[in-house]
Amino acid sequence: MNYKPRVLEPLVHRAAGEYPVVTITGPRQSGKTTLCRALFPNKPYANLEPLDEREFARNDPRGFLAQYPDGAVIDEIQHAPDLSSYIQVMVDEKPEPGRFIVTGSQHFGLTQTVNQSLAGRTAIVHLLPLSLDELASFDAALDDLWRVVLQGGYPAIHRRNLGAKRWLNNYLLTYIERDVRQLSEIGNLEAFGSFMALAAGRCAQEINLSAIGGDTGVSHNTIRAWMSVLEASFVIFRLTAWHGKLRKQLMKAPKLHFLDSGLACRLLGIRTTDELRRHPLRGAIFESWVASEIFKYRTHRGESGGMYHFRAARGPEVDLVIRRGLSTIGCEFKSAATMDGDFLRPLQRFEELLSDSPEAGDLTKRLVFGGDQGQKRSQAECIPWHELHRNSWL
């Protein structure tokens, strides 16, 4: 197997040394199976995608698990959710670290099941599509920002040197036809497909459920449920608004970001890098790409939460705020290849607001932009896109 190392590996190894069960979640085709079989080559392997294995695990869980008295890698365990209760009994009797490694492609349902049955017995980690530093090991060309953004980070595209357009088309068809039906009883799949395209058109924007519902022709409650479906299957993530204790009227709506920029581009019908360079949503797509890279950086190192956006009603807007205790990283993202001093003004105004807050502490100001040469200005550190992963975002 031509396995390429993933940033998540140390986290999985550590979890397997501390817990009897390790649960690895993430979107389909993010590399969960490949990771598990590479890290645990001596463990038996079971996949619950085939119907016969799925029925066996559902109808005779004791008999199914009796095949693996010393544990196993069990793929797509969400297809047999009751299996977790039987695994609980086995690991309580023999709580050997790293005994079972289970994976699943559905976040909310799987996590709820695992938390109920395996609370205190499992570590949950998330494997997302390839991050920028991981792309380099796949021999991906990292000299063109827009090619990187257009292709996205699903491993199969890079490992097998496939055309991103065709692969992502097939991925979307499979996702809508199979996964969406499993996650939610959605009767009108055509309307759901239109909703996904509209969501892609609103990446890096604050979420307005009523506006999206009006454009899709469904209620805002339906859009709320559909947003949860996208989040549960790792298509999108939301940045909540950070309020702190600032003496300022602040906007509270969360921001929408796609986890994979290639998927967002495909939903928008963007086919080539030239089209992407000229697209009116180029800046928003770049912002969403940078936000997702930072999200992946933190997630693959075991850091959850702590990411926000900030917007005052009459004041600055900051694309990303990372909080850890009283330490803050304020980030702006600009797709332009040439630096402009005006890009830094929102960060300066944010610093002024933060200085009046009881939560004021250390503030690090960063600008990520589409150029090739970094700059260390007195107002902020200016980071070129291809060096994004060389900075700590924890």
C-alpha cells in the first residue's frame, strides 16, 4: 500500500495507548480506512459497508464480535449503531488500550451513539481532507494557489492523479443519493442539491436561513435542518460570532465555511483555475479555504473549538478570531497577490476595541494573503498562502 503519512497519526497513537476504543470520524473519502490499516496492520479488519456484513453486525452483534476477541478495526460503524453497546461490555471485561478502532462518516449520530455507550472508554478524533502540508507528500503542485483551491484536499484526487472535476461530480452524486438519505428523510433531493449550491455561493458569509430558504423555496426551519445535515457529514463548518465583553454592538450570526474548497468550487460550477481567478466569489472562496486550512490544522492536532469570527455593527470585521485563555489571534484573509496597507486596518481597529475589554490580553495579528513573499510589518505579520501551515494556529 502506497501510504502517505497524515498529521493526525500522533494523536491516534496516543489515543490508542490510553483508551480501549478509538473512534475516528470524518467525511467519506478523507482517508480513514487507509489510515487505520496503515497504523494497525496486525488487527483484523471489518467493513460494515457491504450489506451482508452490515446485516450480520445488526442482527447478531454477539456473533459478529465473537470473531474478534482481541479487538479489530471496524469501518463505518454507524451502519450498526447498537454494536457500540456490545463493544462496551467487551472492553469493560478486558480494558486493553487500543483494542478496538472504529470509524464512521457521520458526525452527530455516531458521536451521540458512542458517547452514550462508550463514554469514558473511547477517544474521538476527526480526520478531515488533506491539509496544505499533507498535500506536499502527495506530490501535489503547490506553486499555484488557485490550482490548490480548485482541486481541494480529498486524497483520492491526489493519490491516483484523478481529474478533480469528474471525481467531485461522482462524490456529490454519491453523497446526495446515499448519505443524505441516511442522515435525514429528505424527500426532495433536487431541492437539496440546489440548497447545496446556494450554500456554496454564501461561503464566508453570515448565515441567513430565511434568505436561503426563500431562494430554495423551503422554510427556514427546513434550511436549519439541512445545514445540520451538511455539518453532520463534514461538508461545512460554522464559525460562531465572538462577543467577548466589548462595549460595542456586535453581530451574532455564525459564518458558513466549506471544509473542502474543491467541493465548493464544483457546486459553483467553477471548472478551471482561470475561471476561479476571475470569479466574483474569488475572495470569499479564498477566505473559506484559509479558514478550513486552519480548522484542519487545529483538528488534526486534537484542538477543538476556539475559532470565531468578529463583526461590529458599526466597526471592524475580522475574518477569524482564535481564543485560548486571554490570548487572541486576529486574522484577516485577502486573496490579492500584492500587499496593501489598507488590508491591516480591520486588525488595528480590532486591537483598539480589544484594549478596552476586561478580556484584553496578548493579541497576535496576522494577515494571510495570496502572494508569495511574507512581510513582518509592525502592524501585523503578513503570511503568504503557501506558508500558512508553517505557523502555529493552536
